[in-house]
Amino acid sequence: MLFNSLDFAVFLGVVFGTHWMLRNYRLQNAILLIASYVFYAWWDWRFLSLILVSTLVDFFVGLGFRKTEDVTRRKWLLALSVGVNLSLLAFFKYFNFFIDSAMKIASRTGVDLGWDTLNIILPVGISFYTFQTLSYSIDVYRKKLTPCTDVIAFATFVGFFPQLVAGPIEKAQHLLPQFLQKRSFDYTQAREGMRQMLWGLFKKMIIAEICATHANLIFDNSSIYSGSTLALGTIYFTIQIYCDFSGYSDIAIGTGKLFGVRLSKNFDFPFFSKSIAAFWRRWHISLYDWFKDYVYIPLGGGQRGLFRKVLHVILIFFLSGLWHGANFTYVTWGLLHALYVVPVVVLGDSLHKAFIGNTFLKKTINFLSALGTFMLVAFAFIIFRAKNLDHAEAIIKTTFTSSLFEPPIEGLWYGWPLVIGFFIVEWFNRKYEYGFAGFGKSWPRALRWSVYVAMAVALVLSSGTEEEFIYFQF
Amino acid sequence: MRKFITEIALFVLVTAVTFGGVVYLVNHLLIVEGFYELEEEHTTLVLGDSHPECAIDDREFKSVRNYSQSGESYFYTYQKVRKWLPNNEHVKTIFLEFNAGQVLTSVNASIWDDEHLSAKLPKYSTCMDFGDHMLLLVNNPLGYVNALALTMEQNWQLRKDSADHFHEFGWGTYITLENDGSEKLKTALPFTLAMEEVQSVSETNLYYLDKIIALCKAHDVRCVLIRCPVHIKYSGIRYESTFQHVLQTRYAEQEFLDYATMPMRLDEFADEHHLNVRGSKRFTEAFKKHLITH
């Protein structure tokens, strides 16, 4: 069930109405849980078993932590949780990748392993909910969180449908307590939730779709295009993935607000970042917070010398690339970003901080820094989007030839006024929670509603195809 | 909560009305003078589905034009006729395919399933009235909205280019099928009376057939129902009794030319229910003789 579908609109209306008819938060949780499992089963009912396994293992591990203070036992319980969740992830997501990779490496040494790959379907959302349940087990092990004894509340935390299939990846400390207390309907929060959902849908169905039309055409036929066309295609894909993913996050967060649940911010206007380090504090925030809290800091973070710090940073980006999928393009993408970030780690951000300020020179430097950061990010997305490393290499080689200065193919400028308008709106709302949060607040109601209605009509007219969100494949 | 639900309901209502207004405006903008005019020499039209589309070669006639189209139900044929007849007084006769496929409930899919909506709505939305739009919306809301989006895009493009050729753009034409279906027909299983099935009829499609007939009467246009040749192994024969029942009870007074069992050679069929170019040539000759004598 896609967010941008009539099915979801009807589903949401029913769940919303049923949820708020009940006053008791336990009954509300039960409704949300049933709705979440229906939502997940809509994709493929067989995968319900996986989320149930992950949920029950971590719930009982939590109860186990409650019953024992013995360090060894607690470590074993943690190992059980980590083992089960990562095994599920490893098998469904990486089994064929590891088999293929091992066979390729072996064949280069003249060895034929003769292993078979399996016909495995990747369960939607597995990368997200396994990380979410792991955050619970680790926080309880560290005694940062009290073990949950309410299985319905816990299952609702794991499977909460707005963020189940593509995040934000919620930390247990932030989300779980919200299911253990009374929730009352808040008109302002619900109204804000609807505005955020409208904005998320607009980003996904209008902006991302315009960019996707061009990006798909160019990347799928890259061998016939000039460098300038490929460069434009890269920019389109960069904007597409941002609007697609942040659009989903906005819809998820807005939907959460309808039920009185606050989900974490996942994007903080990353394309206005003036450095790569700043970019990674603003892009897919929930994933990087997870890696920081559960991998980087436990390994020692930056506390064990510069060399170890650099190694930890490289490891985080390697894991991040791998998390995105079982393909060397994602791993390479992650390592390229590690290459971008390492100089900042070694040299520090102080070079850039010298230019922060309000003079014209400083503003020019800031603008150029943001543009440069965007270009680095877009370049890395060539590898992310390509079918394989050979494809990425071919695109990069063609892009950086004299054909980069030829006029691109006709028809690529369709939609640019809308894309530019979109970024202008985001720029003027960058101090707010999301790109549309401050829009029209001081306007008369009729004018504000005209904009909302125009956006809604545009969404209905663009509903010709139900395109999946890019991050569902992760 | 009440305030929130009221606001949502109001928003949905305003959006729906605005959406309807935008659709009406774009459709209305598409209509230019001469939009529905047909050539003066075409005094006879052939309409219907793929059976006449492949069967009657209008290149053999000066006064006949074949506007049949594959998968076309009477719902869409009516949209053409309602615009053509008032704007083309020179049209005197319509030959309209009438077969079991147009009578049974299975034809409803040709009116409002996703595939037909996305193919037909962009072509005929400018002709349809509110009731026609509501029929499609009620029976397939998501498919209708999706098709409407395609319609808006196409209409806008036609308006920008040259909308006055729209009536020539995909509203049906004779097509030739080159393939020889004899091998397939030799091995196909025959249908017998013992395999007859009774199926319910599509009241919706027959309602639009009635409207076509009434419109022809109102414009003093002769409306002749015709059934093009099909092979005896055509599966539609299973429903012959249902077809005959409808014919005898509802259209007994209507002129009907039944060529379904016209003797044809195996190699004149492309498949069980479509004539190929050889079959079309022979049938067109027979049709021509009928026109001369009647």
C-alpha cells in the first residue's frame, strides 16, 4: 500500500476514526498494531512472520534483561537479539550478494566454488525495523531504557505503520514511551500533520516525478548522451532521491502527528549544507544517528586517537553503503563519502568556520561552499544510481570530456521552474521543521487554502501512475 | 476533533469541485469550430468493435467511412455519434456491429476497466456528459482519476498543437490483418449447442445502444445493426441463445443484417472472429452489393 494511493487514503481515514473513538491508550495501541500489520501484509503477508520474530525476540530479551543483573547473561541476551536481527537482515538482504561476491573472487583465483544463489525476495522495510528493534535491545542492555512489559505497546513501537517501511529509524528511547502513555487529540498537531503530509506528497508526486522522468531516461540510455546531458541527469537524480525520500519522511511524520505520535526529523535541508560533514548531519539523520550511537561511539568514536577515528569514520560509511543494498555500487558510494569526510575529520571544520558571517565575501564563500558540497554529493550519486560499477565508470568518463560543454538534449528543461520554485520555498523555510512549515502562516485563510487546493488538484492529476518510493528497495 | 473533521471534509469538497472545474475547463477549451465535422462525401458510417474494424474495407467506397475500433463498447460509440450527427447532416446511414460480445456483462470491462479507461477516456471525454463521467467514476474511481490525468495531459497537448484534427486522431479506422488463421482454426475445439451458456446481459451497454438508435431516429438517420462473419469455432457461439433472446425481445423492430454464418474459407480468417485481408475483400464485396440493392 503506497502512501500516494487511494487505498492508503481510505485506510488512513478508517484507522484515524477508529483510533480516536477510543480513549484508552492500550486500545489505541491495539488498533494501531492491527492497522500496522494490515499495512505490512498488504505488501506480502508472508513477511509478517519476520517482523513478528524480530518483535517477540527483542521483547523477551528485554524481559530477560529485567530479570538478571549478571553481566555474562546480559551479554548473551544482547548477542541473541543482535544475532537474530542481523541474521534476518543478512539472509534476506545479503545472502545472494555474498555468494556472488565469493564466487567472483574465487573465480579470479581459478577456483570454482559452484555455490547456488537462492530466489530470495527482500522483505519491505527489513533494514528499518531490525535496526529499530536493535536500538531497544542495546538501550535496555546499557540501562538507558527500562524494559517494556507491555507487548502490544512494544509491537506497536516496532511496527508503527507510518515509519515501518522506510523510516525514520526511531530510537526506542524516543518512540516507545509515546505508546506507554495517554494520547489525546490535538487539533494544532493534527492540522500541522496534514500540512506536512501534503508537502511530502507534493515533493514525491510532483517534484520527484518530474526529476525521475529525466533521470531515468538519461541513466537508462547513458551510452548515447553527451557529458552535459549526463551531468543534468545526475542533478535530476540527486533532486529526485532527496524529494522522494524526504517526501516519504514528511508523510510518515505528518501521519504520526495525526495519531499524537512525534517521529524524529530525518532531513534538515541537506542541500543547503556548506560542507560534507554538515551534509551528513542533515541527510537521513536517523540512520546516521543510529550508526553513531551504536557503532561509532561504542568503538571509541574519536577518543582513541586520530588514526582510529579515521578508521571508525570509514567503517561507518562502509556500513552505511552496505545498508543501502547488496551491490558494490552502494558500498563504493559509501566509501567515496568516507573519502570526502576524512579530510574534514583530519583538518577539522575550522577552515570553513572562518568564513561564517554576514559580509558579502563570506556569503559568496558560503554559497560556493554549498554549491561545491552539492556537486560532490551529486557526483557520488552517479555511482549510487548506476546499474553496476562498470556503468558508473562509463558515465563518469563520458561526463568529464569535452562533451560536458555541449548543449544538452532538448526537453530537459521541462519542470525546472517548478524545481527552482521548490528550492526557493525550502530556503525561506529552512529555520522551520520542514520546507512548508512556515509557508503562508501570515496569509489570509482563503489564500492559504487556495494554495493547498491547487497542490491537491495537482496531486490528483499526477496520480496517473503509482510509483514506489526509492527507499522501499532498501 | 469536530473542527478538524469539518475542515478536512470542506477541503475534500473544495478540491473535488475545483478538480471538476479544471477538467471541464480543459475539455471545453479543446472544442474549436469544425471539430466534429466529417467529410461531406461520407454519408454512411460503419461503427462498432474489432469485427467490422477488420471486415469492411472502406477504401472500396466513396461514401462509406469505417470508424470502428477494437474493444469499443456502445458507451464509447455513443459518444462519437452524439457529436457527429448534430454536426453532419449529410450522414444518412449508420451500420453498427451487434454481436454477443456487445450484449453480455463481459463488455462492462470494455467500458470501465483500467486499460480501456486509459485508452478511451482521453479520446472521448470532450463528448461525455456529467452522467457518463459519473458512471465511470462510480464503477472504477481510481481508474477514472488516473485516466483523467492522462486526458488532461493529452487535451492540453492537442490544444497547443492543432486540436481541429482531433476527430481524425484515433477515433477508428479500417485495419488489415495479414495473418492466415487456418492452421489455428483446424486445431481449435468446436463449440456445440450442448455447450451453450446463459449469461446475464449488460444493461449499461444496451442502454447506450438504445441511445444510439434513438439519436439516429431523432436525426432521421437509418440505423442498421449488422453482425460480421465469424468462424463456427468462435467462443461467442456459446451465448447464441442469449443473443437471440435480446435480439428478438428488444430489437425485433430494428433492421438487422446477420452475416455471422456467411460461408467463408478457413484462410479468410485471421482468427476465430476476425477476417483477414482476403476475408475482408470478399465480405466487403457482399456488403457493397447490399448497399447497391438497398
